[in-house]
Amino acid sequence: MRRVFGVKKEKEPPPSIQDASDRINKRGDTVDEKLKKLDAELNRYKEQIKKTRPGPAQEAVKAPAMSVLKKKRMYEEQRDMLYNQTFNLDQVAFAAEGIKHAQQTMSALKSANKELKRMMKTVKIQDIDLQAQTHTKTVYI
């Protein structure tokens, strides 16, 4: 039967929050590199536009500069989107860390409560009352 249906593949564990954040940051870095290249290209077009006279020659240089500018805007939007995703992942990691700390605090409080209850069983209230009565002094003015 295994030959007919095949064997069930093992599932890979889901990526951790840190892994996903690192991958997104790496993608953001590649987008930043592309933006730097586009900036350099735009600067070249700006210099060409400054050197040419107004008219058809300048319009011929402006057309490709506009397409580069549109690409730059698109990459900036992508970069912003990636940084927002990283921010969201960081918020999730922070929340998960907060929950872990809360769980540790709760377990510490439970163990402390058990210890207090155990200690209270050994204390006799009558002894405390007798000691309190013997140590109190009446002061008259």
C-alpha cells in the first residue's frame, strides 16, 4: 500500500518569531539596496535635466526619470510594509514574553502561598495572644 499512496511526510516545525523577523529584515535590506540604486539613477537624471534646455530634450530625460521615481515609490511602500510586519512580529514576541513572565509570577505566588499555609499550620494563635498580652504596657499620662 505504501507504494500506491506513498508515505506521510514529516511536517517541518513552524518558524519562530525571531526567524520570521530576521527573514523580513533581510528582505527589507535588499529593498533598501534597490532604493539606493534607484536614488543614484535619479540623481543622474536630475543632473541631465539641469544640463539640458527646456523643451523636447528635457522631456525625453524626464520620462525615464518619472518611471524610476514610480519604482522608487513602490519599493518604499514595500519597505514600509515589511517594517510594519517586523513591528507586528516584535509586538507579538513582546506579548508572548509578557505572558511567560506572568506564568512564572503566578507559579511563584502559588508556591509562596502553599509555603505560607504550611507555616500557618505550625503557628498557634493562643501563643500569639498570650505573648501580645504580656508585652503590652499601659502608659498613663
